[in-house]
Amino acid sequence: MGLLATIAGPLGDHLSNRSTSVIAVAGFATFFVLVVVLNVLRQLLLRNPNEPPVVFHWVPFIGSTIPYGIDPFRFFFSCREKYGDIFTFILLGKKTTVFLGTKGNEFILNGKLKDANAEEIYSPLTTPVFGSGVIYDCPNAKLMEQKKFVKFGLTSEALRSYVPLIQHEVTEFVKRTASFQGTKGTVNIPAIMAEMTIYTASRSLQGKEVRSKFDSSFADLYHDLDMGFSPLNFMLSWAPLPHNKKRDYAQKKMAQTYTEIIEARRKAGGKRDSDDMIWNLMSCVYKDGTPVPDVEVAHMMIALLMAGQHSSSSTSAWIMLRLATRPDILEELYQEQISVLGPDMPPLTYEALQKLTLNSQVVKETLRIHAPIHSMMRKVTNPIPVEGTPYTIPPTHVLLAAPGVTSKVEEHFPSPGEWEPHRWDAGAEGNMVNKAEEAAAEEKIDYGYGLVSKGATSPYLPFGAGRHRCIGEAFAYVQLGTITATMVRMFKMRNLEGVEGVVGTDYSSLFSRPLSPAVVSWERREGEKHEK
């Protein structure tokens, strides 16, 4: 008691002379230090040998959220050097197990539905944006039917009809946009391509009525709805925050707009006059004989618009930015069109696109190095043993696949950081990737929306794999190919004087995109008409 009294007496006298706020701050600081110390000791002394190693972190709950959020790929490669292909990090309190490489992609993306699912991860974020009854707000079997409806709507005939519509939208956009007036100038690529791609997608995939509304209030609704994809909403999608209130209003108004279009078409007799997706979904019926309700058609159309727009906007911007760093490739693309299609440059067609090999390789290489989605997550629902390791992933964890990592490693792509469309040339060094794709394509599986390649063994997976593989892949290649070929016909582009390479990547949202502004210079090709 004598020692305790000796310490407590002066300490009590000292604290009595301090304000309550100072004491509270000191108490919190002491508590925080204690929490950090205990967290560090737990990592050093209590590691579970039956689970993947945990990335070292100082602060519990926060964990590695900050370095992961700033640059996911840098974080993944750094952790890979220290811990190998499989490791766990703390993401806002959640134990998130990353499994890199083709084995990791196969393990997660082709995992059994009973062991891991995407719905529990993404539904809180996507349901308020897309609407109820679709995508992640329904049983997986129903989602697979919805994917089948959309996939079967993307027929060759539909894709064929989209090419002239997309080319027309691009040329009309260039004519009326201030940034492209005259014979030369500069342009902020991310902003311009975001606007251009939404016009092309809305006119082709969405239909003429939806496209007409993007010149008025629909664009504002789209912007407010898009704010619902804020990473904050993984945890606070329910919160009455200003951006969530705007999101909810925009979702209701946009769904109402689609419903009105559907009702007007039905009242007009329901005679199909185009190959847009609304017509396709209006005629679809679930396996139990229930026609797809109009409200679900509306919500699926919103999902198509929102999900597809981000990847197309980002990738088309990266294509233009990369071409500005390689004027030689841009000129090759122009000469390819002259050689394959003729010097008179006839209007683009679906068949013509298939013949433009380098044009396709530019799209492919850009998707390789700039994957639109850096992380694909699944919630573990049953313990999952990892073959060849002592590890078992428990239901308290979230699984994370990062297919973009495999497309950035030397073992699959020589000089992986270099943007080189010619790596996809037949017989080119590094084109072993084509063989990997062919091998993966041999194994087919039907998740409920038609036979698809399991594909997870390929190091090139820009559209994912497994039951949640993107069904809009064919449309994306048509849209991106048509936009690229049309822009190449009209412009030469290069970086501003003194600028090398491309801008960095913005990882602040669910979808990766170029940092903005990203300005390049352009020059109209001789003979191209322009507005005065």
C-alpha cells in the first residue's frame, strides 16, 4: 500500500489541477495506446496457423484500409512480396482474405455458391441504386435468369445494329462539343469520354426514348444516382446523408421514366421496331411462367446503364490517353482502316470491326493494364479449405479476388507495365496468353444463363469469371471498338509538350478511372469537316 499511495497521491493532486477536457483527452490517448499495443501483441503472439497470415497493422478496425484505398495494386504487390499469394488484411473491421494469381481467381470466382456469395457484399450498395427485385436483391437463381435475359438480348443482330448508332453518336457529339471546335486544340479526356459513352450506350443498348432524355433532366438524375456508388455506402447506404437522399429521389424518378416508356410501348401495340434491351426484357418470362414485371425491367435497365457506363467510360478514356502517348500506334490504326476498309472510309459495320485486328488489340491491351474493377469480393458462408495449404477460410472472412494482378506480372506478360497492343499479334512474344484463354475456354459451365467459359485459369480476366462474369462483355468490345475506330478517323492526338506517360489512377470509387483532369492535344485530320 505504501508504494501505491506514493504514486496515487501525487498523481491525484496533479489531475485535480487539470480541466475535465484535458483529463478526458489524456484518458482517451492512454486507452488508444493500450488498444494499439494489445493489437500488435495479438498479431505477434496469437497467430492462427490454420488461417492465412494477417497483414501487419497498428490500429484495429482501420487496419490496412488506407494503403489499400490509395492504391490497391501497389498494396497487393507489396503484400505478395511479404506474405505470398494468400493473406488477410483488415478492411474497416472486416477480415478480408486476398488470394492472388490464377489459382486464387479460380478459388474465389469459381467457388461454390453454398460457400461464398456476392449478394451479402454488394446488395447494401447496389440495391438502393438499381432498385428492388434485381441483381443482388434477389435469390441467385433469379439473378441467373435475369442474366440470361440480358445475354440472350445481346444477339449478333442486336450488336450489328448498334455499330452505326454508336458511330453516329460519336460524330454528332464531336460536332456539338466546344472542346472539338476548329482544327486543333486540347481536351480533358476523362470528362469528354464519360459524356460520349453515356450517349452511345443510351442510344444503342437503352433505346431512342432514353437517349432523347439524356439531353435534359435525365443526365442530372444519372449523376445523383451515381453518387450512390460512394465507397462510404458499403457501410452507410441506409444513412440519411444528403447524397443518399438525392440517390433515392433519382432512383425513383429514373425508374418511373423507364416504366412510362414501357407502358407507352405496350399501349402502342407492343410492336417491336428496334433491337434495344427494353424490347427484349419486355418479352421475357421467368421459369415459373411469370412475365418479368415492368418495375423489374426498369430496375434491370438502370443496372445496365450504371454498371456498364463506368467500365466503358474509364476504358475509352484510357484508350485515348494511351494513344496520345503513342502517336505511332494511332497512325497504324488509321492506316489499318484504309488498308482493310478502303481509302473512302465507308461507315463502320459490325463485320468491319471484326476485321480491324489492331483496333481490337488496342482495346484488349488497355483492359489488360487498366482493369475497370480492381477487387471482386465474396462473403464466406461456410469454412473453405485451401487446397495445398494448411489454411481454412472461416465464415467470419470476406474473400477478395484481384484478376488485374495476374495481368500485370512478368510470368504472363513480358514487360507488363508497358502498354503494347502488338503483344497480342499472332506469334508475338508474350502471346502465350491466347493459349491460356483457349485452354480455359475448353471448360464450359452453365450457371443458369447459358454455357460460358469458366475462364478463371486465364491471366486475362477484365470481365471477371464464374457465375458473376460480366454479361455485357460482347457489347463492351463493340462499343469500345466503334468509339476508338471513329475517333481515329477524325483526330490525331498526342500528349501536351513536356508531358510523358499517362496520369495516375483514381481508386476513390468502386470503379477505377483516370485521374482528372487529363488533358491531351488533338488535331483534326485533313479533309475532316468541322464546325466553325
